[in-house]
Amino acid sequence: MPTLSKKELETLANEAQRELAKRNYREYVEFVHHGHYEHYRHTELICDVLQRIADGEQLSVLIEMPPRHGKSMTVTESFPSFYLAKNPDKRVIAAAYSDGLATKFGRLNRNKFNEFSNLFDLRLSESNGAMKDWGVQDRRGGMIATGIGGSITGQGADLMIIDDPIKNMKEASSQTIRDNIWDEWEATLSTRLHDGASLIVIMTRWNEDDLIGRLLTRSPRNWIRLRLPAIAEDDDDLLGRSFGEALCPELGFNEQWAEAKKFEVGSRTWASLYQQRPSPAGGNIFKREWVRYYVRTAEQKREWGLSDDVVVLPTHLDKVAQSWDCTFKDSSASDFVAGGVWARKQAQYFLLDIDHRRMGFADTMKAIRAMSDKWPNARSKYIEDKANGTAIIEMLKDEISGIIPVNPNGGKEARANAVSPLFEAGNVFLPHPNICSWSEDVIEELVSFPNAAHDDLVDMTTQALNQLYTSKSNPLDRYKNLLGK
């Protein structure tokens, strides 16, 4: 058998690549970027779904991803050219927050189609080749790119892509802009969809009331939701990632980057922009404006120029107690556990400390022991008497004094509603973020409840406040405080 020359091998390899790019979008998006595109787990997942659309399935897809992870390059800048190459009589509409961005999407797809349509024995239209409006020679198909609110009168779509209709947080925070985008969807964009059309909406989430938020609650479509947070936080992660695993460490967005970025942007922006889990600006049961802060000294308050709403932590407290939510799945698995130290001074309640991390059974017992050593004056230890909490109580009751089993009344939301008046009245204080950065994590979970990914801190909080409130008239507590015990 004759040996092939290097040039012949390169030719065969190129032909193989061309054939694969013709058949599969995963290979196509690599091929058309001339070596400047690399696949990762999440882009391969997206391409698998897009392939189904190119092959003729009618799908409605939501793609939620953090910034700079390749969502537009993978989808809006490339997929229309492949879709039209496979379906040259179909029509595509791509919409973005600005006319300039939409023009970019149209131009990049036009250029790819012009360069690579020969793979499919097609050509770019000679008479209709504008950046924002181009077609396929001798076929009915083509692409129109438009900014939100732009004119697409008389145009229809077999595929519509809406890519980041909101520009930034300022726009996302505007009820008027969010309403305008929704009106544009209802009155214009949705009416352009042909029977059997596919829809792709791509967003970096800023607000729970954004276009994706409204589509999830108001649209009857059967959505394929590709929610891809920067750091895995769900047991059923779409990529099968372990908890805390980064979405794309290959691009430098690893766990260390995530920790630093969260500290830089704050918990609220991190949850929405990077985790695709926006919390309501006002809050659901707990409103953001109800949150009040304390500092440890008057000097801190003066040094940081804090408002009068920030109080100084009282020197003498009526009661200090621990509260633990230990309802992890089984005795060996590692799941989120939340423990906190709360204090009461007359009608005011102060969160002094937390321990919130993934722990198994043995680590949870160690954490309770450590918290008891750190806060010896927190004599009462409230532990919910169900699931693993019951086993924890049995194991520690003869070792640590003051363990009080709690049998909660009602469900999680009922317990949250029971203590929400304390927040509304301004009676609950968290440490100022200048003192404890974890305070922001507590706030985000509170205002996101009951729609957050986790509610361990909420359960710990509601348990503590319900117990401290109902025990505030206990004469034994007052007697101990008078004795300085």
C-alpha cells in the first residue's frame, strides 16, 4: 500500500473536517472559526440542542450563562449560517438590545455563509447581501437582524434568536424598560413566528422579572432550559458537575476566580449575573429594605460614616442562643448545614455568627461543638427535631448542655411569614458587611426565599427568631441575666 505524502494527508484531513462540519453543528462552529474556537462541556451541550433545531425539530430554548463564556459566539454569531445552510428556504430573525449589536450578528453570519456555503452547494444572494438582511441565492431563506424595537414588519421567522435584550443592570432595574421589552415580545416578535418555528432566548440574568423570568411564568411553551451557573450549586447540574465545580476553568474562570469575583461584585450581583439566579429587588416574604445593620462600636460607625439606621451592638444581651438547620439527606452525605448564633435585647434581635457550609453527620457534630466552645453564653441550642437533626440531638444531648429539640409548626413559608413582621418593624439586625462579608449571603437567601436554590440560612433564621420571640418573657432567663449567668 503506497505511503501518502504530508500534503495528501492534510488534504484528506481537511476533507474529513469539511464533511463533519457539513453534518454536525458542533464541528461546524469549530471549522468556521479557523482554529480560534475551542469547545468546552457547556458549549457541546448547547450545540447538541441546536443540532436538533437544524435537523427539523421545533424547540423553545432558554440559555442562561455568565458573561464571557462564549454564548453569543456559539449561538447567535454562528448558528443562523448553519441553520440556513441546512434549511435554505427557512427564515431567521435575530434580535438584540441594540441595532449595532444586531448588525454585528447579521454581518458575522453573512460572512460565514458567504465563505462556507459551498460546503452545501449554496451561495449568498447576489441581490440581497446586506449585513442586517441577507438571503440565499435562488432560495427563499435568509436572515434579518434587528435591535429590540426595530422594524420587522411583514417578516416572518422559522427560527428566532433573542440575544441579551437587556444591556446592563441599570436597564434591568428599570420597570419601564422591562415592560417595553415584554411589550415588544408580545406585540411584535412573537407574532413573527411561523407555525412550527423554533425560539432561542439567550441572556445573562440581571433581574427575576426580565424576559426569561416572564417567559417562564407566562408563556405556555415547553421550554428546554439550559441554566449554566458559573459555579455548580444544584444536585441535578446539567453538566453533572460536583457542587462548587466551575463551569469553564479552561478559560481561567475557576473556583479561585469565582471566590474573588463574588467578593468583588457582592452576593447579589454574583447570584444574578454569574449564577443566573436573580433575587427580587424588593424581596418576596422578606423585603430588602427591611434589613438593618449593626456595628460593634460607635467608633466604627463614625469612622465608616454610617447612617443613623445602623445601631451599635448592645453590651448586655437578654438571651443568646444557637440555631441549627441539620436536615441533610443522610447520615454520610455532605450537604448544606446552617448554624447561627442569635441574641435578643428586649425587642431587638441580632445575628452574631454563622457556620454555613457542606457538612456530613460527623462534621456537623464537630461544628456544633466548636460553636458551643466559641459562644459559651449561647446556652440554648435549637436543633430541628427531624431527619438528621434527631440523630444529632441523640448523639450530643449528654455531651453538650442546653440542646432543645424543635418541632416546627407549619411549613417553611409559614414559619417565614411568622417572623417577617420582626423584619418589617426593624427589629432584626445583621452585622454590617464591613464587619462580616457573609451578611450579604444571608440577605440574598432571605430576599430570594422561597425561590432560592438553598434555604438553609432561612430555616436557621426563622427557627431562631420564632424560639427567641416565644421565650422572651421567660422569667428564668431574666433571673439568670440578673445574676450575670
